[in-house]
Amino acid sequence: MKNRIASGFDFLAPFYDGLARLFIGKDIVNSQLYFLKSFKGCNHLLILGGGSGWILDFIGREFPDLKIDYIDISPMMINSARKKYGGNKNINFIQGSESNIPDRLYDCIITNFYLDMFHERSLKVVIQKIKRSLTENAFWVVTDFVNERRQHRIMLGWMYQFFQLIARIEATHLSDWQNQMVIAEYRIVESKNFKSGFIKSNLYQSGF
């Protein structure tokens, strides 16, 4: 399954960012940058599903000393990110998924448009696996789609059909990732909506 997903995102890699911005607009970028300011004082960042790596430019300028483990399932996405930012010795590029997280603890993490790839039954497992790699007070930024209006359901239906066809992702619909974060005992520190509420970026910390 993971090989098919990797091949699918390899196919999309040359035009993935442009396609996302064409479909969603500038909010696809702004939503992922909104909470970067919260990483001030952090030492080790984990990025899961980073794609082509465009966000590394913003992180590098804001936090030049931050150590980063950058994981994506697509070899072509990883190669693209490495070509642009491989000169930064603070970035460790890893081809894989949450199963390939290094054996260390992180005090900040980004999962932008990552949790939407999983069925509800496996999303809980994925979140718990990630949680084991985080310090007690780590900041976790989740930016993803929500399904709260009829127009959201229509757009998500198109998107899931597309990614099922191209990348054979596990999910056939959007799981309730916000509820799963609550179940995992994460509280929202701050939340921001984008694209008329279709995209939500949440800043989490563990505990209540």
C-alpha cells in the first residue's frame, strides 16, 4: 500500500504545489505558516508529510538553529526538498512515514494535510505513534481540511476521488481528526480558520 501511495505522490510531485494553490488559493500557504511563530524556543522539529519542502525556507529564516527531521513518503518529494535545502546541516531528510520517525523526542511537530490520509480506525493509532515521539509539552501544529458545510462535502468528495485514483490513499473520506486529537488528550492552544472555514489550523499541547 505504501509503495502505491509513494508512487502516486511521485507522479504528482512536479506540479503538486501549483495544483494545490490553483485549487485552494493562497490560503493553502498562509494556513501552514500561521503558527510557525509558536516554535520560538524549540530545539527539535518533526515535519511529517512535508512534500516538496517549500515551508523549510520560512522556517530556516525564522529559526536558523532549529534542528529538523523532515519526513515524506515520496522519494521525489524528498529529492526536491533536498536539492533546495540539502545544504542546511540542521535538516535530516527521511523518506517514509510515521513508522520511520527517528528514536528521539521532539518539542515541536508539524502535520500539515497529513492526518486526512487515514481512516478513522487507523488515525487513532497514527496519532498515538506520533505522540510517543513528543516531549510532554511539545507544540503540535495540525493544519487540515474540515467538513462542516455542504460545500465542504462536495469539495472533499472530489479531492478524495482524485487522490484515491492517483495515490490510492487509505482514506475514502475525511476522518474527524479534531476529535481524535481530543481523544489523544491534546488541547487547542489557538485555532485559526482559512478558506471560509474549509481549512483549520490548530496549535495543540498535551494535557487538559
